[in-house]
Amino acid sequence: MGCKDSMRILCFKIIILILLTSCSHIGIYEELGTYFKNIFSEPDDLSFEEVNRVKFASIQMRLGNNPNTLIVLEEDKQGTLKWTSSNAVKIYTNKGIITRFMGIENELGILEVDKDHPILKESLSKEKIINLTSFYTFRNPDLFRLPVKTKFYYSDSEDLNILGKIYKVDIYKEEAQDNLINWKFTNLFWVNQDTKKVIKSTQSITPKNPKVHFTITRNYVKQ
């Protein structure tokens, strides 16, 4: 084992010790997140065991065909979660729906999700097809409140393996069509059958960016 590997393991143990002896509140994410992201900035270096031992709320994110990135929770603003990566990418989610994506060339400035969206309302149905309209605001190039019509419906059920744990999930599709700029896409949401929460998703954020693949690796439990 090289010197670099020994130092990484030592730092990991120090972080775990601090987490175990600190008060459990959202402030520790901001205080310790920098150390975590610097040490484990390359997700391929992480084992499932290491991710499970870290007490940060975290997600594994991949933009298109780029490498996976582990992102930690920085802040909870009245139910909107702010996640931060080692390269300053910031993602905001509301019950698993990405509502902002900052730090890339073509940013999702804000997604105003239809208030009747089944994920937001936690009223998922396997029988109904729900018609929705949400508004997208982009940056670089700028486009303000693009209305996008979608159809949201149940697609399938399966067993989903995350970090060696099997979850029974329902898969929901959201098919989108915008005629103004001819933007078509399909979002996928894997919803835990027990908690009714999104634990994995594939979402389109802008017409110029590839899809975001998003998996919860450590749940956030609000204190």
C-alpha cells in the first residue's frame, strides 16, 4: 500500500470519528463536506463499504457518459435539498425531482414543477395517466419559463440493487413534448414501494445537456 493510499485511509478514519462524536445536524455537511469531496473526488476509488460507513447524505450522479460522481448534501432549504460536488456543480432537488442544476455551461436555472405532479403530492397511481405542465428556465443561452407538457404514468416494477441492498421499486415514466423548441425527452423515476420516495432517476435538465442519472446512496433523514 502506497503513502497516498495510507493517507486517504487515515483521513477517512478521522472523518468517521468526527462524525460519530459530533451532533447530528445539517451543519456538519458544510463543515466536513470539503474533506470528504477532496479525499474521494474519484468515485471509482470508493467501495460500497466506504460509502455505507460515511454518515453524509449522498447521491451518485452521472451526466451522460461522464464518470460517476459522489455528491454530498450541503443544505436543506424548506424541503429543497442542495447537493454539491467536488467540482462546484450544485444540484437542487425537491422530492427527487431536479429543480436546478448549476455549474455547467447550459444551466437549468429553475424548474417550476407542476403543483399537481404526483411525486410532489406523493399521490402515485398505477392506473392513471397524469397530464402536467411545468416551466423551465435556462441559462447560457437564456430562455425564461419554457412551458413543457408531460404525461406521467406507471411503467413497471422491479428489484433494484443499490450498494448491495435490494429495494422493491415501481418505475414511473414522464414523457415530455415541447413544440416551441422541439424538445422531447423521457424521465424515469424509481420509487421505493415502502417509502414512496424516489431513490433513483434519469432526468433531462436542458436541451443541450445529456441526461442526469441520479441514485441515492445515503438517505437524508431530517432532524
